[in-house]
Amino acid sequence: MNDYARQERRLLADLLLREGPDAPTLCTGWTTRDLAAHLVVRERRPDASAGMIIPALHSYGERVRLAKAAMPYPELIAELRQPPVWSPISSPLTDGVINTMEFFIHHEDVRRVTPDWEPRPLPAGHQAALWRSGKLTSRMALRRAGVVAEVVPDGFPPVRTGPAPAVRISGDVGELAIFFSGRQRAARVEIEGDPATAERLRGAKLGF
């Protein structure tokens, strides 16, 4: 099976080096340096990365991230390229499951800042790998938003979050991944159905 997580990691690291440390990203308030530091801390400092989900640890995690961001930029990207094998989220057993979606989205965070971006064509296997995670994240995002919807990924069976969906959301798997990660304005999806629900969904906080 193709290792799409490693592929996305490599492409993102290459792009981060080309763009330099001070380029903007879709992550509000973060430059490319900030994004790279986030990814490195996420893999190498589980004590600090816990702050991403535990509010009481957020300040500590942010201090660790800022310290990591102060590294020379090429060294920071080198750490991103070579994750530690002991990391619970990037070991050979977990990397594909956990990081295929993560690195795809952050790769697009850098690509889609420019006004002339276009979606990348993804091979069928890559789309399938994304959708394995995308099914769950789309359901979770819609439930957080309190929206009953039908999600229709091109080439895959649709997903419903309840009876009588108010809207139908369709698009390529990659675009749906971007949409349900909370980057709705940067995703090319089509929403059909109740206009008020569609507008609320476009402005809802869908990502973590």
C-alpha cells in the first residue's frame, strides 16, 4: 500500500522550505514557522501536545511550541522530515492512520493562501486513505454544528448524520476534508438544501 502520510509529509516539508519561515498560512495567526513548530511538537513532545485538547495545559503547550519555533528554520524542517519512531502518532504502526489527513490538510494550509491555487488531483488510493478518516471527521463536525446532512464524496458512498437531512454537501474527498477541518472558505464543495442551514454551516466552527 502506498504511504500517503509520508508523501504528504515530504511535500509539505519541501513547500515550507521554499516558502521560508515567514509566509502566511490558513491557520489564523500562524506563519509557516509556527505551523512547522506545531507539527514537530505534536510528534516529539506529547507532554506539550496534550495542550491542544486539554485547556489547562494550553499555555504550557504554547510555550513549548514557541521555543521550538525559535530554532533555526532549516533544522526545524529537518525534524519535521524525520519523525521519531517512538512517537505514538508517527510510528510505523500509526503514521498512515493518524497522519495522512493531518499532513494533507496542513499541506493545503500553505498552498491555498495564494489566490491562484487549484485543487491537486489525487489518485484513487490517496482519496480512499483520506476518506477512511474523512467519514468520521465529517460526522463529528456536523454533530458539533447541530446539522443533519448528507455528505456525498465523489466516487464513494454517501454518509448521512440522521434522517431528513437539511443539506447535501458534495465534492471531491480532498475538498470535503478541507471543509470539515474548519476551513470552509478554502474548500470547493457544493451545498444544496436549506439556505439558512447552508450559510450557518459555512460559518460554523467545524475543526478541533
